Amino acid sequence: MKTLYATVLIWFLATVAITGLGLLWVTAMLAPDSDAGPPFRRPFAAQMEAAVRAHESGGAAALRAHLETLERVAGVNGMLTDARGVNLADGSDQSALVARFAAMRILPPQAPLRREGQFVFAMPSPGGRYWFFSSMPGGPPRRGFPLLMPAHLWVFASVGLLSLWLAHHVTSPVRNLTKAVERFGAGELSRRVEAGRADEVGQLATSFNTMADRIQSLVDSQRRLLADLSHELRSPLTRLGLAVELAREGGDREAALDRIQREADRLNSLVGGLLQVTRGEADPGAIRFEEMDLDPFAAAIVEDARLDAGKRCEIVYTGESAVVNGDAELLRRAIENVLRNAVRFAPEGSAIDVALRREGSGVTVSVRDRGRGAPVEALPHLFEAFYRAEGGGGFGLGLSIAQRALELHHGRIAAENANPGLRVSMWVPAA
């Protein structure tokens, strides 16, 4: 099975091998024009010229004396022949050796032959009148690549290790990403990839994490919406069923219809609030932020709440001009839910104080009733969905929706006992 790891490793090794072998081959081809090769070309040519001079000046005896001196001083066993291959020192026939070197495509002396356990190098004189041979003990080099020595194995070993490291470096994060995608696809939505690299692979990991965050947010919001609706709709639907039964039994039909209308309005408001907040959590880009003066906006919400409260309690509002950057519908849901919650728990004939004021870098809207308040240990949990305090005081989804709406505005909400009553403070950044 082909993998990216094997592909990168094989391609890198093949590239290095082809390049290295090509360099060796080119070097071997061009070696006669350089000083490389044992023995080197220039000293070899000088040895041949000295042997030719000795032969031409003193004959065979002078040539033998020169070659003996060369062997004694330099350790080189030399031989000079004519073009036909006759040894000019002792008259022996070396024509076969001359023919072998003359037939070689790689020019001597860089292409030695093995003869009787020795390297034999050869070079013709200019014009081809003489051939000079030199033999040295040792085994032959690799044919065709005389520059390849055992030390090159270290180079190839280093290249192999670097290739393994490169393949691991490139494919390791890809394998991690593959595992993360498989786990994510299996339902483990919290699975993420460590994106500690700045290259394309790191950017891919970052993109996956961003996508996973968005998908998890969408799935969580849908699950939360389903749970919220299924839980919160149960009570008003039950009351609607009772009102319908009362109407069918021929009781006070007008009262039953009014009850049905109130429950329907409550359901409509609840579903609208949940959908609005869930949509904002799932897609922050859908929130319509705009600059707005919160003072007349809050005053209008208070006026609507007065109509709903009727003569049960009095709502007192004090405010000042304060411009914020927010979504009008979400902010209305937040303030309205907190205010309706206060009306619900306010004693008959009591007052509810609503105050809007600037505070630091933001704007605070506080709502205080004069009811029984909440247990101290319950205060941190009042904004959890369906939290029910000890003693039966339930807060449903209203405060939870308010908290989620404010968080979408980078705001916050808190509750404290005002003795008497409960004060809920909402803070949003000023524009």
C-alpha cells in the first residue's frame, strides 16, 4: 500500500542516489583533465618523460638504471615500451597490455587495470611512440567509478538517516491529523490537532481545528436547543391542554380562551428567545451589531413590562444616555427576561427598581425586586438552565437566555441578594 511516508522517503533517496552517481560518473569522465587519481596525471607524465629521456640518451642500460632508482625512491615499478609493446628495458613483449589500454574508452592513467594483484596504470607519449606503465600493489577500485571509496558509505548512511527524518517530519503531523479526523468522524467532537508548526501542514491543522470548533458549536447549540425546548415547553403545553378541556366542559369560555392566549404568547416568546440566542451562538456572523442608545430602549421594555404587571407591582425606572454596540433583539431578550423574572417573584404591591448607568468602560442595567431573594449558595447557579433552588424556587430558562445573549456581546450578568429582594446586574461594553 502506497503511503506518503514511503513516497517521500523513496523519492528523496532516489534523487540523492541519482545525483551522487551522476556526479561520480561525470568526475570519472573529466578526471584525465585534472590532477586527481592515483598516481596523479602530472607526476605520471613527468615520470614518463624522464624514462624516455633516459632511454634516448643512454639506451636500455640507462633506462633500467632510471627505473630502478624510481622504484627505490618512489616505490613505483615503472616500464617503458614502444608503440608495438616491446619492453625497451628488457625486450619482453607487452603488446597485449598496450592493446588493452589502447582499447579503453576512458583515457589513462585514471582507468587502471588489475594485473597479478597490482594496479597497472598506463599513459601514451605525445604522438604515440612510447607507452609508460606503472604498477602499484592493491586491489582494483570499483570499475567505472575509481573515485568511489569505502568512506563514501558514511555519506550514503547519513543521507539515509536524513531521508528517514525528513519523511517522518513531513508525514507525522499528517498521520496525527488523519487520526484526529477519524476520531472526530466517529463522534468525538472535542478531538483537536496540535498545530505547533508554521508551514502548510500547521496551517492545515489550524484550519481543521477551526472547522472542528465551528461544527462542535453548531452541534452543541442544536442539542441545547432541543433539550431546552423539550423541557421548557412541557409546562405551558400541559396548561394549554387543561384550558382546552375547561373550554370543552362549558365553563367560563372567555377565561379559558384568555388562558390559552397567554400560554400561546408565552410559548411564542420562549421559542423566539431560544431561537434567537441559539442562532447567535451557532453563527456569530448572523448577529446584527449596531450603535444604539440603551436609555430609551430600556425605557420601552420597562413600559411593556408595566402593562403585563398591571396593578400587581410598580416598576420604577431611572437611566441616562448610554450608547452601546449590540443586537437590539438579543439585548431586548436579556433585559426583558430579567425584568419578567423580577415581576414573577415580586410580592404583591411591592416596587421593582430598574436602573441604567455608565460603569467604567461599559453600561450596567440592574433590576431589583423586593421578594424573598435566593439562598447564598444558589446565587452562582441562577443562570443555569432549569436550575431549581432549594424550597421550590425555579428560574427556568429566562435568566439562562439572558446570560447567553450578554455573552454574545462580550458582556456579563451577576446576581446578589439586596435584602430584601434580588438584584440582577447586566453589563455590556460601551460603544
